[in-house]
Amino acid sequence: MPGVLVDSNVLLDILTADPIWSEWSSRQVESLALTSSLVINPIIYAEISYRFSRIEEVDETLLMTMFAREPISYEAAFLAAKAHVLYRRRKGTRLSPLPDFFIGAHAAVKGYDLLTRDATRYRTYFPSLRFIAPE
């Protein structure tokens, strides 16, 4: 079963019942769950955890039966650093790699599609990624 890394913005759309994006995001997750392995990593987990007061609440929401949890490999961390170097050369101001770099690198190294509603930055730094994103 092919893997799809689910970006935190998609999960937050669903959790917050975002008036613009929740329907699209919910539909994508439901559809992809039938044909793909949905994956998250510690960065994605951290980005949605701010909404919860207890880790048990996060774990109940992100059921392990629906979302496989994977660590970020050293190979992906290296690729994230290379994306950050390119970002800095293009006059980016952040001094440490952005979370999106780790998410994009994870998907790229594992050969996953990336489900996101904001593919612009990912496309810039990870042009080989396949995206599931609004047009």
C-alpha cells in the first residue's frame, strides 16, 4: 500500500473545523485512507499538539490504526539541512531549518506522496515530491 505523509495543516483543518478547508481536508483523508497508508512524523505530531492539554488526547485523536507514526531518518534530516541552505541562499531569514523542510524531506526520502493544502514552499525545495493538494 503506498504511503501518504499527511501535513499538519490538513489535520488542523479537520480538528478546528476550518470553514474554508475542513471539508476538502476531511474528504482527502477519508478517501486516501481507503487506498494508502497515512503517515505522520514527530514534527507533524508536535504541530497539532498545541491544541491539546494532555498527550492522551492527541493519541486518541491521531489513532495509530489510522495514522502510522514514523521517525525522521538521518537521511531526511540531512536533506532538510540542504533545503535550509538553499532557503538561506535565497535570503531566507530563519537560522534553523523550518518544520516544512523536515516534513518535505521525510516524504522525499521515503518516496511518499504529501497531502497538504499548501504545496508552494514544498515545491520550491522538494521539486521531486508528488503532491495531493488543492489546485
